[in-house]
Amino acid sequence: MTEAYTGSWKIIIRNQLTLSTINQTTEAQIAISPEYESENLSIPTIIVQERADGRLRIEYYAQDWPKTYGFVLYNSTSPSWLNAQNVTLSFVSYGPPSVVNPQLAPFPNGNLTITVGQTVVLSNYPIAWANLSSFYVYGLAGSQFTDGTISIEVYALQARTS
């Protein structure tokens, strides 16, 4: 990304990947985080993952990875991220950004809403967020896709005024 978003933002992820029918370990993951000196310390992080079984999982990491596990915000019960369904993440900030790579999980400073297709699967969940400045798109070693792309759109959201 060319700019950092320190307030409210919305991300739309379009997945049009076609899974390999031969390789059942294929997974695509997108990590959304602030930029930092090393990838594993770019915390807080949201990971959107297409699991090997085609299901969607979205995890949130609030502090340094060795000190915590990711908190699963959404885990589909059926293949739901295939067939070009969009995943939309909307973060509405209500406080100053938290620090990058906190040693202790910080207090929430905004709410996250997740929409898959047209269905809201998580609404106004409080999280701590530093800024939005980088994406890492990756998959498991040996992952195979037969066709398709992942595209990501980012928008700054304006705070509502009374």
C-alpha cells in the first residue's frame, strides 16, 4: 500500500481462485496489518484464510504471535468463499490508534464488522487496531490453484457527524 490508514477503513476482498482437485492442502491467506520491521511482529493482524477444505476462516491477533493465539472471528461451516463471494471488513475507530507490536493486548479502540457475500457474520466486534499499512498474500508451501485471482480494495471511512 502507498498510504497508511490510521482511522476507520473498509476492505473488500474478492477471491476468484480455483482450487486444485489434486492438491488438497491448497490454502490462500491474506494478512492485514500495520507495517513493521518483521512480518511476524506486524501486530495487530487480521488473517483471512481460505482453508484447504474451501471454508473461510478469519482470525485476529492482538499481540506478539509467540505470546498468544489468534482469536477466530469467523469460521464457516460450509465452503463459502468460493464462487467469487466478497469478504468485507469494516473497522470503525472510536479512539486513537494502538501501538504496533504491543507486548500486552491493548484495549479496543474500534469495532470490526465482517460481511461474507451479503451476510453480516460479525457485527461491531470491539478490537484494538494500530493502523492499516500492509498486506501479505501467501499460501501454504506446495499450494496449487488452477486459475483465478485475489483482489483487494481499501477505502477510508469518514466518521459520522451528528
